[in-house]
Amino acid sequence: MATDAYVIQHPNRDKGESKATKAGVVLLLVASAALIAVMTAGGWEKLQGAQGIAIAYIVIYLVMAFFVLRWSRGVLTLAAGLAVIFAVFSAIAAPAWFARDKAGFEDPALPPGLLGLLALVVIGVQFLLILFAVRGFMQAWNVEVEVPREEAERGVRYDVEGETIDGTDSHADTNPGVLTDPHEDRGPQTGHETAGGADPTRQ
């Protein structure tokens, strides 16, 4: 196969900024899941049927963290959207928890004041998650560059413009092809010329 002579590189994933953003998104997703788990366990009896939503958020956030670790750009928009929704939930829940922090109310497993404080912390974490997810989406982790296999084996790497990076040097005559869609038809990678330089298919 013609494509056996080429390998796929993702130059945007090699950037330090992209790696830091990915780590930030994963950390914020895991932190969000942990905070939601603490709030759910601490206020379980007073959540009034919202336990299912909280558990779903925990599972979804952890699953998204796994996919972000694998450089999945598509889940970033979903993470940002879910973060907006849960930030709204937390903004509604925080005053309600603080209102219960007085005599005459039956306390849940954790003090209502602490649960209200955790709700405010969740709002801040969701805001950061939105910012990092949008930033990661704009970094275009999905951009692919086709590189001749022999160059890739020598450690040659290209940027999205087809130029070598990291001080590597290319000696091949074929320029790498840049793709933004992993399923895009790459077309043939071969050329046919006669010894005199003329294309035999042209008359």
C-alpha cells in the first residue's frame, strides 16, 4: 500500500502549551468529579432526587478525563457545556445550603455551611474548566501531518506548515501532507516520471 510509506504525526500535540492545557483539563475534570462526590455523599439525604444527576456527572467527568488523556478534542466542547450547566446548579445550591446553616434544621452528613462553601468552590472549578476546554479546542489537537516513514524513524518532526521542528533535518524530496480530518481521502502519494523528466501520461 502507498500509505505504508507514511506515518501520521500530530504536531500541535507536541507543543508544551498543548500538553499543559491537556493536563489542566484532566485535573479539573477529576477535581470536579471529586468535589461532586463529596457534596453528594455529604448532603445525600437533602438532595431531593438530585442524586442521580450528581452520580451521572461524576461518571461522565471521569470518562471525559480518560478521553482527554488520549488527546480527544471532541469531548472538550461537551466538557465546557456540562460545566456551564453544573455551575448554574451549584449557584442555586450554595445559597440554599447556607440558608440551612442555622438552628432548627436537621443537618446532613456534612455541615450545611461546608456544603455551601464546596458549592462555591465547584463554581470556580467549572469556570476554569470552561476556559481550559475552550483553549484546548482552539489548539487543534486533531491536525495531522503525513511524514515519510524513513524520516519519522530518524526522529524528524514537522509543524503544521510542513517545516521541520526541534532542530531535525529532512533529506527527503517529498513534502509532508497536512490533514485536519483523520478520515480525509489522502489520495495517492506516488509520482511517475521518465528519465527525461517528462510525465508519460501527458501528451
